[in-house]
Amino acid sequence: MAIVNRFSIKSRLMVLLLLVSLGSVLTTGILSWLRFRKSFETRTFAQLTSIRASKANEIESYLRNLRSQVEILSADRMVVSAMVELNSAYQELQNQVIPTDWAKKIEDFYAKDFFPRLAETTQEEQTLSNYRPTKQVAQYLQYHYIANNSLPFGEKKNLADAQDKSDYSKFHSQYHPIFRDISEKFGYDDLFLIDFNTEEIIYSVEKETDFATGLQRGPYRRSNLATVVESVKDNPGQGFVQVVDFKPYAASLGAPAAFFASAIYNGPHIVGIVAIQLPVDELNNILTSNEQWDGLGETGEVYLVGADSLMRSLSRSLIQNPEGYEASLRDVGLSDRNIDLIKNLNTSILLQPVKTKASSSAIAGVAGTGVMDNYQGISVLSSYEGLKIEGLEWGIIAEVNFAEAFEPLYGLQTSLIILAAIILLLVILLSNIAAQNFVKPLQTLINATSQGEEGQMASPINWDRKDEFGQLGQALNSMLDKIAGQSKLLVSKDSENKALLLNFLPDVVVARVKQGESEIADAVTQVTVLWASITGLNKLSGHKSTREVATILNQLVNAFDEQAEQYGVEKQNTIGANYVAVCGLSRAYLDQIDRTVNFGLRMLETLQQINQQHQVHLGLRIGIHSGAMMAAIIGTQKFSYHLWGETVKVAANLNSKAGLGLNSIVVTQPIFTSLSEQHLFIPHRSVEIEDLGQLATWLLVTRTGVFDEQIDIVKTSFNDLLPEADSLAKIFYEQLYEMAPSVRSMFKGEPHQRQQQLLYVLQSAVKGLSNLEELVPKVQDFGRRYVGHRVKEKDYENVGEALLWSLKQKLGQDFTPEVQKAWAAVYNLLSGVLSR
């Protein structure tokens, strides 16, 4: 204390100001840094979790679609016929005599073409006796379609007819182009037809070395293709689809392969098994966003891991930086053989171990986030969960390097240090000035105290003196003025906050929030929900800049918002290309259904104006349903207003499952019943809603620019066909009878009469398209009197396919995709009326 007393008041004041300022800067800086760090971490985890959930949903949806495709293939009549006919022809080749030169050519193929490639990827020597086909039928088919096939290795599938005049080649030339197109269209790595009893592969698209081999005793008896076939045989129920996880598959040169398979039924009898090889590239395209890694920066990735803690997708490092990836694998101690296999096969599937906390939790079905080391030993922020895929025990993990995630924070840290140094220098300078200015009025203050002039003074303080007390009075007055200004500012900010809340909460709910109500949850007995999807954005992004697309989308959504307010409809959310609005949520309207439908029609008009203004081709698909729903504020830190219930679920499913055409509105029974006298509705296809079953739907007939154009296209193309109208009718019936022989009994009279009737119906329909209000009731009456009691849904599909095929034959090059879409739209409209 004695040492302190030796310093002057000025020095002590300077030191005090310096210490206080330094302490404030350090405290503020540290607290700010910690707050920013937590904010960065929370935001990164939220983004990773959002990406992970999105990719998980895409993967699950894609695999469900594959399962559905296999189920459809197993029940398809063409597949059944191909299985029966190819298998019969296959059996006829069982006792074929195989010339010596054929056997030699097969051995040469394995020795010169197959084994070198297999050894290059697997680094293992192969023995001919382990792979050479032994059965005569296998030798016969592998000779003609593989060994004697002049096409290069990997392109053998392009041979449709071996020209050996066998029944097998006859059927193969008939079905192979179809199966090859199916495989290429859906991206299958291969497609197989397998004998149910012998497990022999009687047909494959790719014509790899597993073609014509047996899965009971052949070289692939221990493969996972054999495993999935056994699963089908153990569970041969019609429509049951089995799946098997990835495993190296020698026929695909050791690359990992997974399979879906299902039994093929011909009536009550099992005639075979259809199997597909899971397309690995499509999984990786989903996980990598086509190698763009959207939202994941420079180091982030999303990958799959199996129950064996091995990767089920490609590592981003392998795709972008193979050399660096190899070095990291060596650093974590991965075996040289695994590293070489990853290089040779160019895949990390089944080769990259992922033994981390994230992988073990995800495989166990636990979802979460955390900071941890990844499979390369790098510190990452990770978000993980298990996937819900029947037959596969997989987890999904989204990660980004810790260094990249916190790179902005490190920049902020440097800025804070520099700022603290600058502030410290300023404090030293200002504290010296302040100390000097403070010492001068001390004597004046003492004199004022002695004179009794230091008492409290009411605001405002009016001092005539110009000394420090006068400045103090002015400063106090200024401070009071600032306080008043801050109070006004607080009121203004409160108004701004309320306006901000109104952007995503109904005004009634905002009032309840402002009153301090903490838990807001309501059940609304009657609302009308509109769920709209904007189509064409991806195509638009292909030829316009992001700013241009954003400008168009912003103009469109703003117009929708203004019209929603005009009709008393409340916008709830805009997610991606979806626009969701509700009428009757905050305020009850007796005409809420009418308001919502009119709003939907106005949206279509607005869209057409935007398209014309910007010369673009955006579209809308709108679903509307009415009923009860629930709404609540969910969350505390970052809350949102959630809507749920059957009404929301139905509206969303109408949009996604009803098969809407472009610029169309599909509604349910409550909407149809309420507005059937005001608008023209036509029956539409039923929609399957989970937990609710089948719901009938109706299509609101609207005249949009797109549909007008399609009507003009149909009329123009039909006029071009009039000179060949008779031959068009003739080939139509020939194609229809070939596709569906059972429908022949439905058509009475002589062929010429039927053809004339068809032309009359087509002419009447095309002519009536200009006045749908008159045409639709006539078609409905026609359906009730002549068609509805005999025709099945499949018959309409067959007639539509036959008609489009016939038009294509007659129009030739003039049958463009636009013409096809126009005829399909018109046919779907009229057949929808007939079918109901």
C-alpha cells in the first residue's frame, strides 16, 4: 500500500484505467470467442445432420424403389414368358456335343481375357479348372455369347443373336434388347434369370463369366448371388424380394456386388428367379451429389458403413486425391494388400475399415453428433444414424474436417488478438489524456464541495460554468437523451421482431408468444391444405445463372404470397420447390375450400405470366385436401411452427403420388363434394396413403397455356394422319391384339367396322378438345353406358400404349417427344374419365 501511495493520482488513475480496460478486452474477447466457437459448432452439426438426413432418405427411397422394381419385374408377363421360353430352350442344349475347338476357344478366353484382368484386381493367381464351365449347355452358350463373341471384353452384352439357329438364340434375340434397355435405363450392373430348381443362370444381360453356370456346384456357389438365390428359395412367396449385402464378386472382376432377387410366378407356379446387381455408381452419386458434395465444403463427405465396420460407398479422398488417400491409409496402418486392392478396384467398398464411435453407433441404430477422429485418423465433426433398410444393416455418416469447420473461427481469433492490441494502445493513450483532464478539476471540485455546490441536481442539469462539472452536466444530459433514444429504439426493435415473427407464425400465434405463452399446440377441426410443387427448376438451372433463377423464383413466390393474402390463405413453408399454404388455420372461413381452390387457379395463371415474361417453362403440380390437423411451435432455441396430421399427409401425398400432369390440380372427396357445382372435375386415379388406404381423387380441369399447346399439337398431328387414317386404325388393332389378346373379345363386328368406329371416336375426341366442358360429360356418359362395366384399368394402359405405338409408326420422325407427351396427356385425361 505504501508503494502505491508513492505514485501520483494521475499515475494511479492511468494504471487503474489500463487494468480495467485490459481486463474488459480479455474477458470480452474470450467470451466472444467461446460463444462464436459454440455457434460455429452448433451450426455445423445442424448442417451435417440436415445433409445426413436428406441423404439417408434418398438412399432408403432409392433402395425401396429397387425393391419395387424387382417385385414388378417378377410379376411382369414379359419376364414370365422370357423365363419360360429361355429356360425351355436352355434345357434343349443340355446334351449338345461340344467340338474340341470350341472348348479350346473357351479356355483361351479365360486364360487371355478373363484371368489377367481378375488377377490384376485381386492380386491372386487363378486356376482354369475352378472357372471353366463343365456342363455342355454352359460350354455351348459361353462359346457362342462370350468366347466366340467378337465384341470387346465388357461389351459382350451388345450381341443379341449368336446366329447358331438354336431356339435359345431365337428367344434371346427377342428378349435381350428389352432386358438390356431395362438394365441400362435403371442403371443395373446386371440382370439375371435363374432356374429355381437347378439354380443355373440361364440368362444375364452383361454376359460375364457367371452366364450359364450353376450356383449350387459352379464356380460362384459361394458368392452372395448364390446366397440371395437361397434366400428366395427359403422364402419363395409371390412379391417377396430378398436382398444381400456387398461381397467381392469374381464375375465382376472381384468388384463388390450386392443383389436383389425375387421368385417369378406363372399363375400359381414358380418358374424361376429374377435378380439384379445393385448399381454402385448410383449410390455414390446420391451420397456425393454427383461428386459435387453440396454443402460439405472441401473436406466433408457422406458415406455408408456396414455391420462389419467396412465402408459401403466410395471415400471422397479416393475420388479427389488418390495419392493423399493412399498415404493416409498407410499412416493408419492399413495392410498393403488392402491398399493395393483399393487402387486396383478403384473402390473403398468392403476394403476401408471404419472403426469409429460414429460407425459403431450408426450400426447400432443410434443417431447423434460429436467431435471425433474419422477412419483416416483426422479430427472431424460427425453426424451419424442407422438406415432403415430391410435386409441390410447399414449406417450413414456425414463428416467434415474440424480444421475446415473452424477455419472462420481461427480467422476471428486472429482478428480479436489484433483488435485487442489496438484497443490496448488506444487505452494507454486515452488513459493518459483522461488522467490529465481529471486532475485539473480536482481543486475546483474541492472548492465546490466546500461551498456546498455538489448536491444532486434534477434532470436536466443547467450549468453555466464551462469547467469539468459543466461538461459533466452536459454529459449527463447527453446520457439521459441517449437513454431516451435507446428506449425508442427498443420499441422500434420490438416492432421489427414482431414483424419478423409474422413471417413464419400466424398473427394469432405471435400474439400468444408475445403474451409469454410457452407451449403452443392446437388441434384445428377444419382446414384446407394446398401443397404445390414447382417443376422445371433443375432444367432452368442448366441454362440460366443462379442469380437469374433466384430472381424468377423470388418473383413467383412473392406473387403467390400476395395472392395468398388476398384469398385469406396462410403460407406455411417454402421448402425447395414446394409451396405449402393453409386456409382456416388462424381464422375460420365458411368458404375456405373455395378460397383455396381459387388461390390454386390464380397460382397457375401467375405461373403462366411468369413463363411468358421470362421465356421459361416452369410448371406447377397442386394437391388440395380438407380436414382436421394439428399445429404447434416445436423447439426452444430455434423454434419453428409445425403442421401435421392426416390432412397435411394426404395433401403432400396427392402432390407426390397422384401422377399429376403439368400445371394441374388434384383434389379429394371433400373438395369435389363442395365445389362440384362450381368447377369441372374429372375422376383421377386413386392414391394409396400409408395407414389410410386408397383415396379417390379428382382432377380439376383447367385451361393452361401448356395444355392449350398440347391440344394444338394433337390436332395438327391428327390432321397430318388423316390420309393414312385407315392404315392407322388397322395397325392399332393388330398391335393391341398382340399386346393383350384377351381384349379381342371386347370388340364386336367386322374389322373394317371396328376401324371406322375407332376413327370416328378419335375424330370426335380431337374435335371436342376445344370445348372440354361439353366433351367431358359426353365421355362420362359413354363410359357409363358402354365401357365401365367391362374394361379393367390394365386395358386402358394397353390401349394407350398401342395408340402411341401406332402414331409413332405413321408419323415417323414427326413423332417428337412433344407430340408423344401431348397425345399421352389427352389420352390420360379421357381414359381417366372413362375408367371412373
